[in-house]
Amino acid sequence: MIRVRHLEKTYHTQHEEVEAVRDVSFDVSDGEFYTLLGPSGCGKTTILRCIAGLERPESGTILLGGTTMFSAEEAINVPAEKRSIGMVFQSYAIWPHMSVFDNVAFPLRQASSRFPRSELEPRVHRVLELVRLSELEKRNGRELSSGQQQRLALARALVGEPKVLLLDEPLSNLDAKLRGEMRLELRELHKRIRVTTLYVTHDQIEALSMSNRVAVVKQGRIAQLDYPRPVHQQPNGSFVAAFMGSTNMIPGTLARNPDSIWAIETAIGSFHCAKSTDVRAGAQALLTIQPVYVVVHEELREGPNIVRGTVTLSVFSGDYIDCQFQVGTQTLYARQHPSVQLREGQEVSIELPAAHCVAVAPED
Ligand SMILES: Nc1ncnc2c1ncn2[C@@H]1O[C@H](COP(=O)(O)OP(=O)(O)OP(=O)(O)O)[C@@H](O)[C@H]1O
Ligand SMILES: [Mg+2]
């Protein structure tokens, strides 16, 4: 449905050139929920704006539903209003002095040639019902809570029945509880209407919990493109590992591999592991493992991928406890079930199960 190839976008400011998007290519299938995930400034909004036709790339092609919307080579640039896209902006950009109804009706009135007057009211009502704002249609935009504003922005993006929905961090202004609820609501809404959705966020939980596929963006490039589970469990480099919350980074050397079991030799021992494609035998590498997969044994034991360490910190957070250990000069982190009780200073055995250990190349 969305096909992006070799997209490049540079901003020319007074003082410098900012290469915001560099050779980005990806495909979003019909009805898919696809997420661009990355830190602030990595180019997510710019990619969305290029697809929406609000920004003109230097090179590359953008196809929507098989039709070329932008091609630098063929000098094609379809104007934004002809691309059949609904967009929710990072700041919802709803009109505070207009009623909820008029906010949603606005795009239909703008495109009155495509939507006859008689259709306007039923359409607006249908979409307000979809986002559960029917009761509030007479309120002004400024009289809504953040969550309601977010749903209003969504209704406005959906009312024209776009082929593609672009959502730019739509939940970032909400408090944690509402964000959690809206995550589920958006997911459920997508299941119902199946509109092809490109979602942008810097929040890994949003990306992993809502998406069919995720592209992790680093400095204008796609660092990894995969299904949620592999992005989280098999990072292809230390950037993705760290961005996915893997605080465990143990430097070492990837051992030669006589029997196709990889191991990494580190200052605190040798660990069996998988490896990402960018690291070779004999090369410097970092062993990563998500804290949630680290197993802590209170009764001391020996074995493969097990080291002995001292508890230096144990923080209860309700749903889990976060623990920190010292093993020689290395600090390790584990997230444990809240029923686990560890004392600071206690000696424990720490197991890094090989199935969850990945050796990645150190960041360049
Ligand atoms: N209009 C502009 N003029 C110049 N530079 C810009 C402009 N818009 C964005 N940039 C720069 O381009 C890069 C990418 O910006 P972009 O807004 O796409 O990032 P983002 O991933 O959406 O970040 P955030 O998560 O903070 O919204 C940044 O370095 C930013 O400073
Ligand atoms: Mg942005």
C-alpha cells in the first residue's frame, strides 16, 4: 500500500544542512499497522511529512496503492490534498474555537466536490461514534481533555475515509494511564476499520504492543526492520538493543565457532549466545540481554552462562523489581517478579540464558 524507496530529505537552514532522511526504503502492506520507532530528531516526522506531501524530498519515490505520488526522477509530486491521506499531527492541531462537529466536518467541507452536502452529517456522526465522542459534538475544541482532543484529531483524520492514516506520536501528550488505555483503543479501532496505518513514536512499548511491524530509525536511516518480537529479542546492533531497553552491555570478543555455537569471551566469563549479522568471529562485540530475561538464583550454583555477583540495588516498582548487580568490574541489570526479595549486599548466581543473549557490534 505504501512503498517508499531511497527517500532523501535535507533541510537547508541558515547555518547548516540537516540530513534528516537518508536512503530510507520500506513497504507497508494493505491494512497493516506499521511503526517508525526512534529517538527525538531521528527523522520520523520528516518521513511522514514527505509521504503526506507536506515536504518535498530531494530524491526517492513514494507510491500509495500502486500510484506514484512522488518521484524525483520522473518529476512527479502529487499535491497533499490529492493523496487520500489522513494525518494526526504531533500537536493535534485541532481548532479550539470550533465545535467538535465542525472540527470533524472541516476536511469534508474543504473537499466538497468529493463529498456531497447530504453525506456530511451522517459521515461526521459515524466517525464521532467510532472514536466515542458523539455526546460531545457541540463542545468547543478547547473544552476537551487531552485524551478527547486526541480522539477528535483521529476522527478528523478518518472522516474522509483515507486510504492511508499517518499518526505522528498521537499519544505523547497524554498521561501514562490514559496512554495505556488509548494504546488499546487505537489497536482495537485499527482492527475494526483496517486502514493502512503508519505510526510514529519514540516509545518502544507503543511500537511493540500495537504494530504488525516496526522500523527502528537511527539518524535518518532504518537501523532494523522487523516484527516486534525479533526487534526486541534479536537486535541487529547495539543501538537497537539499547533503544529497546537492554541495559546489559558486556564487552568481549566473539569466539571462533567450530560447532556453530557462538560464544563471547568477556572479562567476567564466556557466554553462549546468538550473534547479529554485523559481528564476525574474532571481532570486538557487546553481549546484550534484556533485563527481563536475566534469571537470579538465590542459592548459589555453577553452570554455563552463570556468574556470581553481589546485589547492589533492588528497587520495587509495583509490577516488577529492578535489580542491579556487581560482577567483577561489570554491572548487570535484571527485572524480576515483584515477589522476589533481594537484599543489597547479598551474593547470588546470575544466569544469562543463551537463548536471550545476543552479541552485537559496538556502536560506530
Ligand atoms: N523545518 C526544518 N528545518 C530544519 N531542520 C529541521 C526542520 N524540521 C526538522 N529538522 C531537523 O531534521 C531532523 C529530523 O527532524 P524530525 O522532526 O523529522 O525528527 P523526529 O524524529 O520527528 O523527532 P521528534 O521525536 O523530536 O519529533 C532533526 O535534526 C531536526 O532538527
Ligand atoms: Mg517528530
